[in-house]
Amino acid sequence: MANHKSSEKRARQEKTRRATNKIKVSAARTAVKAARTAIAAADVKKAGETLRTAQSRLMKAAKGSAMTKKSAARRIALLTKQ
């Protein structure tokens, strides 16, 4: 438990940031899943659209502190390989 005013504030900030990061990572994972299903279905048009969306969401997650840039880049690379 926080004993100082500054540590209480830090705990509040971390709680908010954790919730925001969870939303960003969840959106990225959903977009990656949609792209993988479109690629597996061999639908070229839909695969291109969902791939762009997945790349965008992954880079937005990496832009903040939700995900590291290297892990986002790795996921994008693996996704574009398929």
C-alpha cells in the first residue's frame, strides 16, 4: 500500500495506464487474428485491408508503452510473410 502522496498518485497513474495498454494490445491482437483468417481464406482484397489495419494497430500499441517496438515489428514481419 502507498504511504506517501506521490506514491498514491503513481499507483493511480499505473492503474489508468495498465487499462489503456490492455485495450491497445487487445485491439492489436484482434486485428492480427482477423488478418490471419483473411489470409487463410485466400481473400486477397480483404487480406490486404486487414493487414494494413493490423499493422496500424500494432504500431499504435508500440508507439506508447503497451508493446515494445521490436515485438510489434516482429509480429508485422511474421504476418506479412504469410
